[in-house]
Amino acid sequence: MKATSGSFHPCPALTSFFFHKLGGALIKCEFPNKYRRQNQKLEKKVTEAIKQRAASRKRSFRSMNSIIMRFPHFKDGLGNIKDVFEQYDEDSNGTIDLEELKKCLSTLQVHLTEEEINGLYHYCDVDGNEGIQVNEFIILLCLIYLLMEPASATDRMSRIGSPQVEATFDAIVDAFLFLDKNGDGKIKRKDMMLAFNETTTKEKSPKHITLRRFKEMDWNKKGKVNFKEFLFSFTKWIGMDADDQESLE
């Protein structure tokens, strides 16, 4: 069918990715009351770190399509973290418990108090199953990278065994900042609408696809997506979740 002057064509990469690769699984979870204050304090620190990045870094992505085209690079860059996860998952049950996490952070020479480790553990336990899965482990290490001093963070990431990890974390933050249009540390629905329609080829993503992606990240239906929520969804999008990958094939 010939296009009229008032129509648009969805970007092929966007359409193919969203309809055939992602699916529509949503995650809904609420933190127990006893961890809420800890989570709020940590969330505030992460938001401030994101704001500082927004003020100091030049944006490296100009369209959502440019981010999607980098998905294989993101996955490769995070591959070493999966190896570290398996090393410290001592009972091979697919999760790292609190004691295993303490051993891991000790080996990486990440010096945190008992309260800080507990806070990170429960904040990153997205599904509330009292164990850190590989996607949640990626979130945890990325948050440590964000919150530590630059020189110290670089040294910790080098202990994972790949200089790619630091560059990949930086690129993930840049992807978040592309969606966070005003740099306040939260992605809102209007941000998504703007970001998904920013393209150098004048191709736009259909509105219902954009809203569907936002709902994937906005678990609690608050209308705002923080960095943790974004990153958990992002690791699934790039294929770090093997179970999700198999179910979509």
C-alpha cells in the first residue's frame, strides 16, 4: 500500500524487536515495610548520582534505534558479570544469598558496612524471593559503580576481569539518560513518547508500543521509572535472562 503524506512507517528494527523479541511480561512487586526506609534512602542516593551524571556527561545516544542496535555489545559487555555470579552462587541454585554476596564483595574489595550490604541486597532483590538472580546482580554491581568514587569504582570493575564492564555500565547510564529527558533521575511516560519518536530517519514508533514498554518498567504504576526498574527491564531486553529468551523462541 502506498503511503500518504500524513502517514508514517514504524522503524523496522523497533517493530521487529518489540513485537517478536520482548513479549509483554510485567513485574509487580512491593517491598516489605521493614525495608522501605532503607530502600528510600538508597533510591535517593542513586537518583542524585544519576543527576550528577546527567550534568557532567555528554549524551551518546540520539535515538532509541541507536540503543537497540547496540544490544549485542551490551550483552557482551555484561557477560563477565554472569561468570562472576556463577562463581559465587556456591550451591548453584541460580541465586546468590546474603552470605554469598558478602563473600563476593569482600573479594572485590568493596568495603561496605553490614547495614549497607543488607540495604543493597534487599533493594536489588527485585522479585522479593530472598535471593539475588543474575539480572539483579548486574543491577547491584552497576549501583555500586554509580555510587563509588570514580577511581575506586574503576578498580572494582577491573577485578571482575574485563575493562568492558565499566564501559558497558557507562553506556547503560547513557541509555537511561536518553530516556530521562529532564535529567531528574526518573523516566516518565512523556519522556518515553519523546524518546521513541526521536529518530534521524523520521520513522516513529507506534504509540501503543511505546506505552507498552513504559508499562513493562513501571511495575508499581506510579508513572515514574527509576534507574533500578529501567536496568532490570533493560537486561531482559538485551537477552541476559536465559529463561525469557527460551520462552520467546
